[in-house]
Amino acid sequence: MNNKLKVLFSFLMITALAFGFIDIYYPVQTYSFERLHIFLFNLCTGGSILLYYTEGQARVSKTVQLFFLGSLVYAFSAFFLVYPLTILVSVGLYILVEKVRIEKFSFLPLQFFQNRVSVSDKFHQASLLCLSTGIAMASLVILNNEYFKWVTMEKLTLNTFFLGFSFPLSLITLSLVFSMLKKIEGSGRKVIMEACFWTITLGVIIFFVFILFERFIPQIFVTTALFIAVVTVFYLYSTFADKMQQKLFLTSGIGFLIFTAISGILYIFFQMGDDYNPEKTKWLLHMHVFASLYGWNLCGLSLICRFDDFPINLHSPTVIFIHWLTAIVLAPLGVFYGWFAMLAIIGYAFITITLFFSSNYREVSLRGGAVNEKC
């Protein structure tokens, strides 16, 4: 990925976090900056990187360019409540995502049921299918809530469905994880890997349905199954993936995912209490969201953008420590205290810029060689 794209995507990701805090400290009654916070990270940046990675070309294709521009129109039209334009653009975005998916895989996702297909490829196609499906479902929710009122449910809100745009990023990151486990797919462990694929992909869909119907006990069972699947992925990855710099970052990312699962289960238990007060558990909800969005998903997106550049010239444990400090401590505290919000944005900018722009060792070696020649 060239530097212009890195600048663009890193700017959008940092801006997305800033919009999340603007919605808290400078709320506007009519408009929700939370939407820009979600869209700029998940749809505009994440969706574009997903399509770019799927096509596997050095140059950005017209398809990816159109998707990126369309996603910006989608984001700001939804923010300014211009829903007819949002729905119109969503049709184009859906077609573009499906075009890339079909060219890479096939019209019908039959590969999900074929044992010869790697688990990594299954997660990859699932991420594209989830993105196109999410775009379509969000449009149906807009039509329902703003115009036709087919269904009335408390949880059937646009912001609930818009959050679903983070799931494709989670799936493509898991595709990266399993791409480093292909060497064990010929063994009996392939059954465990397949079980993880189906548990995670179907589990999140089923969990989302239970959220809509506000069924807490089934949510506990599903999140427990998801937790077990994620811990299994962590075991497989830490045990069998080759030791390299990417592994350290993805291991940290899976740690964020485990934290997300545990905090999600705790939050459901709080919701089940008779004295449940959303204000008293806001801290836990924000820890859960920041760990998922700016912890786990950032690991995946940054590694996709730099995957061919590794090893890169940075002190990995230091960057990982600052990443955890920012996502788990500074950003959640920033919801309540403005100074922590500023520190979170600075910390997140440092992590993003470091991951996107640190030189790789080949570049360092070439520069060193050039200096030696001059000497």
C-alpha cells in the first residue's frame, strides 16, 4: 500500500475516534456524531481496505475508488438524515461489494461447505458477504423506521444496525489469523478450525437476533460459546503459527477479542439485574466497544495494510503496551473526562501512525547500504 493511501486511511481512523468524543462533549440535538464515528472507521476505511485487500492489486481499482467515495456519501447523508440519498447510495455499495466477492469466490457461497477450501478463505468470503448484507439490512431498517413502520421494536434502531459494520472487519482479521495456520489444516485440527468458523459466524448472527428481541439468557449461552471459540483460536494461533512479528500483533489482537467477549458477558449480567441502570454501567460498555473497535479491529486493518512489509522497524512490546493503555484505559476514561479523551486521541494517533509508517527492515538496510556507498 502506497503512502498516500496510508495517510488517507490513518487520517480517517484518527478522525473517527475524535468524532466519538465530539458526540459526548459537544452533542447536537438533531445529528449524531456517533454515526460518523462508526462509518469513518468501519465502512469508509474498513470496507475500502477489505475490498483493496481482496482484489490484491498494487493500484487502487476503480471499484475500490467508487466504493470509498460512495461510502463517504453514505456516511454524511446518514449523518445529515438525508435518507433517500443514503438508500440510493447503498444500492451501489452493495453491488460493488458483491462484484468483488463474486470475482474472488462465486455467486453462491458454496465454499463454506467444501472441506478442501481453507478456513482462512471461508472467513474472507464471510467478511465480504457480511459487509454487503449489512449494507442491505441497514437500508431496510431505514425504510422501516423512517417510512413504512412495518415492524416496531425498541432495539430496531439505525445505530444498532450501523454498529454491525464492524463485524466484517472482525472476520477479515480472523482470516489473517487462520492464513497463518494453513500448515495444520491437513491434520485432525481442521475439524476444530471449522467448528470455530461456524461458531463465530453463526454465533454473532444469532446473538444479534437475541439482542433485537432482548432475550438475555440466550445471549449468555451464545456469548459463552463465542468466548470458547475465541479462546480456542488463541490456543491454535499461539501454539502452531510461525513465530514472526505479525504473530505478536495478532496475538495481542486476539487478546482484545477475548477481553471483548468477557466484558460483553459481564454487561449482559448487569442488564439482567433488577436495579440495572445504564448510566452506572456505561464505563463497561465503552471498554467493550473500544476494545473491539480500536483494539481488535485496528490490529487487523493495520496488518492488512502492512502485511507484506513485515518485519517493520519498531519495538513491538512498547507499541502493544501503548495500544492496550489507549484502548482499555484512556479511551473509556475519555468518555467521562475530557483530558483523557485528548490523551486517547494522541495515543491512538501515535499507534496508528507508528503501525502505518514505520520503515521495514529492507528499507533500513537499503538506506544503510546507500550511506556506506557514499562513505
